[in-house]
Amino acid sequence: MQPPDPPPPGRTVERPHWDPRKHKCVKALTPDGAVVGQRLPELFSQADKLTEVHGDTPGEKVAVIEFLLALCYASGVYPTSAEEWRHWVESEHPLDGVATWLAEQQDEDWDLFHPTRPLGQNGLLAEFLAEHGTGPAQLVLERAGDYNQFADHHHLAHPAPLPAAKAFRAMLIQHVYGPSGRARISGKATLGPTLTNLATGRLAGRVRVLALGQTLGDILRLNLTPTTDDPRMLNLTWTQDGAERRGFKHKPDPRTVNGYADLHSYLGRSVLLEPKPGLSGEQAVVERVLVGAGELIDLDADAHLQDAVISDTRTGVRKPLWPSPTRDLWREAHALYAAVEKRSGGLYTRLASLPRERGVARRRCDLLAVGLLTNKSALIGWVSSVFPFAPGLAPELYQASARGSQVAEYIARALDRAAYKAWEVMFPNPKPSDKKAQIARFDARGEQWKATEQPFHTLLTDVADGAMVADCMPEYTRWLVELAEGSLNKRLDALPRNAQGWRARKAALRGFTDFLADSRAPADLAYLRNGGA
């Protein structure tokens, strides 16, 4: 027998073992709403008894589901055609074959702290960990800052340990959502100069849409893309046999995706975790990490962006729907429903094929949209929204979302007009440079957009539950108008209590009501042209 390989420099000799198949690595929700930790095999064997995956952030939830989808493909548990996909969804096809496959895998392939082939990591970084590693905060996307090795980020050197399960999930998030930037590790002193060049993660630049069913099993079945190809290349570690990874001497061309298991498990970052035993003696913790550039993959829009909603930029470029700091995701609901109604391909064509159902249990799934907002390489935050969906009701939901958005947009324009009217009276001789700030004092659109989200989701939920769009729109429209009037009045309360202030208030309110009652207003606002009757 060959003696075991000695641990590379920089790795702990007495390292713990941590296997996501044997430790509680994923948090799930039970029917009573409790959050419990689940081992991977249990997760699949009980997939139809758990309501969903829980994540501390929307990005964590998406990243974990991505990994679970990869395991489905790697184990051979996936539909091969759209017809079979529909049958799987309708019949609740069991997923316990994934659990059986997981139990048959070699333990050494699933060790998060393996000395040479750590799960999901690049073991080639081991010899540099002692000199270049930092505290585990760098692994957590929300705490890593802009990654820049020249920035003064003392918090990243803090040695506070990170539990192995949390580190595992944080690593999954890094692989798919890591923003572009420059790594803190020294490329020239390690694997090569381009190790510092962090590329944008596969999901970091766009909105990811997942179909959410009533159980975890539903979620996985709904989001499995049918394929007849062999999608079984699962990325377990950077140096595994049969996988040609990039080098770091120069920027390589993106590699071809080798099936859906590869797509959902690709290693978007070169990560290495340094463990130590936990206080319990069983649960390990991570105390040092390295994060560098990972894989570059060549995505095919038809095959690999099955959930993408294609939109036009201001310059006419067509691209997947992207997160915006100024436009909430719920305002894009009509685009998602239009994709289903028009059978625009991928996930949306398959959702459109599901039969219309009757009865109390009509609503079979929701659409979860998640995006990551960044300022260059610095994370701003997550944006997410959940849109109700009922099989067979895509036309009605599209109509409701389109009309609802049209009314909301028009009311916002009315508030803009009101702010301008108040400004005209209060500032008859303004400096051009002051105009924008002066109008902003009376502009209630920000408050209105925040307040509109609840009525908009209520409208969609009612329609998904079977209500007629025509019956829901009057109440929705009046709700928004009342909210706008309240927001506008609060803004106008700042006006001085004198003749000029009263004239400004009167001009603003009249401008608001006249704009809403204009003949060019949406038909749902027509009641205002008749005195609000």
C-alpha cells in the first residue's frame, strides 16, 4: 500500500473532515414553518415533505438550489423531454434516486477539508494559504467588500471562525454570484498574475428566476431543464480527473459547458478553506480562506439561460433582465408573465404547457426573481420579489400586471407633475442649478413606489386565485390613488403657512387631479373623469 500523501504546506496536519452528505449543511422549512438543518441525502429523500430551502439571503437560497439541481443531473435524475418534464411535475416524480446516488459516492470526494481535493475548492492554493490567507469574512459576500488587496479592509483579517456549514453555503454563493473585481491574493507570488482577476459570476449580472412549488421536490422538478445529453460532469474539486481547468498565467478563453451538472456546479471562484476542529469536537469551523479567480464558461443563451427574461437596454442592446437600483423588481412582473403567455422558450414555455387547474389548490407555483446589486466590485444588496403563478392563467396574470403597472406608472407621473406645479409657485426665479433639488422637495414618487408594491402583489395574488382582472382593477386603482394623495399631502405639508404656500399647495393638488383625469390617462382611471364616481 502506498503511504498517504503528506499534507501540503499551509494546511493543518490534524484537520477535521466535513462531508455535506453527513452533516447538516442545508436549512429547509417544514410544513409547520420550522427551520431545520438537513443532510443532502435526507434533503432528497424527504423532498416532498419539506416546503422549501431556507436562505439567510435570497442569493443563498438560489445558490443552494443551483447546487441541488447539479446533484440531480449528476445522479441521472432528470427528465429527457418537455413531455417527461410535465409528467414529472404533475405526478410528483420521486427524487430519492439522488439520495441513493449520494450514499454510493466515495467519502474522499465529498470532504470539504480534503488535503489535496477539497470539495468545491482549488487545492493548488494550499501552499500559499499560510502567507496569503485572511479571516473567513472574505468568504461571505456581504462582508467581503470589494475584495481589493490594496484597500484598507482590516475586518477581513479578523480570525473569528465560521461554522463549516455556513462556510459551505457562502462558498456556493461566491461561485455563482461573485462580482467582478480584484482579489486580495498576490497573483505573481502564487499561481499567476490573472489569479487576481475576478470575473463576474454566472448569475451576478442578471436576474435569476426560479419556479417555486409547494415543496422542495416541486421546486427541483420545475427547474430541471430536460436534456438528452449526458450532463454528469459534477465539479467536485478543481483538480479532479477529466476536467480541464484554466491556468492563471494569462486570461484564457471561456471553456465550453459540459452539461447541466457542470453548469450548475461550475467553480466561479478559486477558493480554499483552512479548518480547525470546533468546540464540540464534531463540527469543524473555518478560520482562514483564500479567494481568487475561478472558471470562465461560455454560456449558450438557449441552453443555459432557460429562465432569462430578455429585455432591451436604452441603447437597444438585448440582454437578460438585470437588477436596477432605481427600479424595483416587482415593476417587471409583466415581463415574466408575458414570457409565459408568449411561450418565449425555456422555463416559460414549459410553464405554459402545464394544464389549467380548478379548485382551492389551483396555484401550483410562484416565480422568484433574485438579483445582486453592485457598485463596480462592491456589493450593495440583494433585490428579490415573488410573483404568484397559476398554470393556465398566464394571459390573465399578464393583463393584470400590465394594467397594474400602467396605472402605477401614470400615477407616478401625476405626482411628478404636482411637484413641478408646486415648484413653479414657490420658486418663480430659480437658479438653473437649484431646480432639481427644489422640485425634489415636493416629489412624492419615492414614497409612492414603495407603497405600491403591496397593492400590486395583492392584485396579482387575487387573479392567481381565480378572481377576474376586471373585478380587481377598480379597487386596486382607488387604493393607489388614495396612497398617492396621502404621499403628496405629506410632501406639501412642508410648504409655508402663508399665501404663497397655499397657492403652491392648490396648484400641486390641481395639477395632480387634472393629470389623472386627462383623456390620455389609462382606462382604469376613467372614473376620475366623472368626478370620482
